[in-house]
Amino acid sequence: MNISIILAAGEGIRMRSDTPKVLHKICGKPILEYVIDASRFANVDKSYVIVGHGGEEVRENFKDKDIVFKTQSIGEEFPYGTGYAVMQAIDYVEDDDNVIILYGDAPLISPKTIENLLKYHNENQYMGTVLTAIVEDPTGYGRIVRGENGEILKIVEHKDATEDELKIKEINSGIYCFNGKNLKEALAKIDNNNAQGEYYITDVISILKDKGENVGVFLIDNPDEIYGINSRVQLAFCEKIMRNRINQKYMDEGITIINPENTYIELGAKIGRDSIIYPGAIITKGTIIGEECIIGENSRIENSKIGNKVHIYSSTITDSIVEDKCSIGPYAHLRPNSHLKNNVHIGNFVEVKNSTIGDNSKAGHLAYIGDANVGKNVNIGCGVIFVNYNGQEKFRTIVEDNAFVGSNANLVAPVVVREWGYVAAGSTITDEVKDKNIDDLVEEATNGNQYAQFKLGKLYLTGEGVMRDKEEAIKWLSLSVEQGNQHAKNFLDNIDKVYNQSVPQIVSRMFHHMSKIFEDNIPLQTPKVGKKIDSKLLRRLREKKMAQGHKKNDYEQERTDL
């Protein structure tokens, strides 16, 4: 069986942190987790992690991992060193095991390198194999001393090395592969008679050589893989290397990253092919991005699902869902539990929280949509506020399909804007907004309201509540199109297709609409900008609030914490 012993008991004094060294993060993931995952992906059957300083915190962080923790006793009365640390897991080692020794503060080691080390060790029937690298500056590393035929003679720690040995540039990575039986026998023989007074795992190599056992050296091409972290500077160095690895992986999969050096993507994110990532983008683990998306400069996407062909510009999205062909930003903010359906536009400085917005709806700029269900084809004007908080509780707002909410309107929840409902600019809505009757619609359409023109044209086209009249439909739809209404254009472009619907469909729609007219034949009255609420409206508001369980004076509170 292949097992790994991962040494993670170091205090990490130079990190100057209360957080255990191995829990510091690189690209959103703890240092130690990289080593654990590298071991697992290299087909190692079981991993044993040796902890010391901050051991309980480390255990808690990895409680869901299939690993075994062993605690190394710490204190002046206890010995130190890599050999002593490995001894803590010796009871788990079987005679015929392949034992890989790894370090919890060396996150750049790859599964492929561990696999190759195991293969090299087994194919050559070595009892011990040392992973080495050649570096320009070997300061601080143990040196590999070879014989005339290139065989390894011993490993000398930097502090114990002679002048000639210090000139050697081939270094010990600290990563080994041992036969289980020989490792146990050698560990029983090592001592701490050295400059540091510690038990070195390196002495195992000398003991095996003295026994006449076959010991090998596996030299890797990329010395970055053995780089250990003992300071914040070294942490930043590893972060840079890991970030480049991740970005390279995505580019190999068909993603364009305009400036990889200035793009941050965590492991665990998924990005579809032909997407483009601009500089300054931050994409965290748990995020899924579809194909052909554009993630604009300085956008941040956290734990969210993004559909295909979505354009996001300089915006923040957290714990949300965005479906296909949406456009977001610049400077928009989707807070947790936001859900945009297909082809939704969320524009400049629009904030959405805990809300669902239906297909083809839009909020172009400077709006707050909180705790709301917004239907299809809805227009949310500039400066619209969904007033969801009364100082004590939050309530939801419902805006049904095809409604229009004008600029600077306040929708005071709980409230409903019915299908095709119209909220004039500057209104404060506290009661249900019902659908318009035909007379109101004709008046507003005649006065140039593009949305009323669109709705009236659609009614004449489908026969909902009026006699079908293709010419009248074309007239009103054309007037709406002249003012830039895209929904009207879609109907106009497909006018024959819609007009030729079956009679049963038309009758059904007509009766549905007529019933609504008879129910809702009282025109909606909305307060005008600057108009004071009269005593009757004030009384109605008070009664509504008290019926909902508020105290007598709750309605007087002016706080609107969004």
C-alpha cells in the first residue's frame, strides 16, 4: 500500500501570525490542503498528518478529509526534528508499504511528481529514494553528496556542511520514498548528535547505505515544486506561481485571459470555453461560468452560477444565479440569493438582493431591488427603490409580467404591481397597482406613452378585451417602436404569425381580459411628486400597517435600511 506522512507541526514563527502556518491560504485554499490533495491525486491510499502548534485548529479545518492526524508533543522536554515527527506515525506503517514523506508547508508539489517518484522507486527496487533539485542559491538546504559513480553517499544539513559541501547546488527537497520495514528499522537507530540537537530523517539515508541497501536519487526538472513557505514573502511567491498554474490551465481549456498576471482565479472555479476574462477580475471557488461569457475588468464573482453569453462589467456578484444572455454593469451589485432569468439587463449602480427577475426585464441604472419577485418584460426606471424594511421586519414586493415602474418610484412592501400595471415616475406605492382598463390605456397611448401604445397594439392584435383590428394594432405598435420599444418591434416583426392564432385561443384570451376589466374598472390613482398624503390616505396606511401586526406608530418611522 502507498501511504504518505505529511509533516505539519511547525510553528511558523517568521509568519508572525496567530494562524497556524499551514492554514494560510494560496488562491483561496490552505497551504496544507494542496499537499493533501497532491498525495490523494497521486493514488496514495492513506495520508497521515503530523500536527503540533495549532494542531486543534488544523484538525478542525480538515475534519471532513479522509486523513488521520497524529499530534507531535512540543516542549523543551521533547526532541525535535523531521525524524522525530515521522516517528509519530510509525505505528501505521506496514513492512511492505511504500512510505512517502511530504511537507505541509510545500504546496507546489504536484501529483505527477509524486507518481513519478513512486514509479522510479519501485522500478529500481530502492529501499529509499530522495527527491532532489538543482538550485542557484542552495542556502539553508541540505546538500546531496554523491560518489564517483553518481550514487548518493549522504545528505548533509546546511549547518553541518563543510566548506566544500556548501558549494554543492544539488539539494535535498525533504521529500522521500521509503520501504516500510527499512524505514522503521532505520528510525530506531537515528540520534540527535548534531548542531541542532534534532532527529533528522536524512540520517535514514546514511543508515540504509551503511546496511548496504539500494538507495536512489530522483532529480526533478522544476525546483519550484519543492519550495517551502516560512514567511509572508515566500507565501506571496508561491501564490504567484500557483496563480499562473491555474490561469495556464484555463487558457489550455479554451478561455482567453487578457492579462494572466493581473487575473485572480481560485481552484474550484469552472469556466466555459470561449469566455474572455479581463484584467483585475476575481473569480472564487464554487463559481461556474458558462461559455462565451465576458467578465469585464475588476469584476468579482463569488460562489455564483453564470449562464452562457453573459456580459459582466466591473460588477460584484455573490451567491447568485445569472442565466443566459444577461448583461450586468458597470458597477452593479448582485447580493446573495439574486436570480436573473434569461436576457435580463442590470445596469449602472443597480443593486439586487434576494430577488428573482424574469426574462427580458431590465433595470438600467441607479435602482435598488430587494426582496422582490419581478416578472417578465418589466421595466424598472432610474432611481426606483423597493422599500423592503420598516425598521423591524422585511417584506417582499411582487411586480408581475409587463409592468412599468417609472423613475424615482418607491414600492413600499408588502405590495403588488399587477401584470401590465403602470407606476408613474415619482410615485410612492403602498397599495396594489392593478391593470389598466381600456379607456385609461387609450388615453395614455394617445398622450404618447410608449408602453401604453405597445399594450394597446398587442390587445388589438390578439383581441384581448377589444375587437381584433390588425390596422389599429400596427398603428399603435408602430408609434411605440418609434420611441424605441423593442417589445413592440418584436410583435410588429411577427404580426402575421400572432394575428393568425386560432379562434379558441382568441376567445379564451378575450374572456380572461374582460373579466379583469370588470373587476378593475376603477382607474389607479397614484400620488404626484411633492403632494402631501391626505388624511384619508394616511388612515388607510395606518390601518394596513396595524392589520399586519405593527404597533400604532410604526408607520411614522422614516428609516429605510436597505
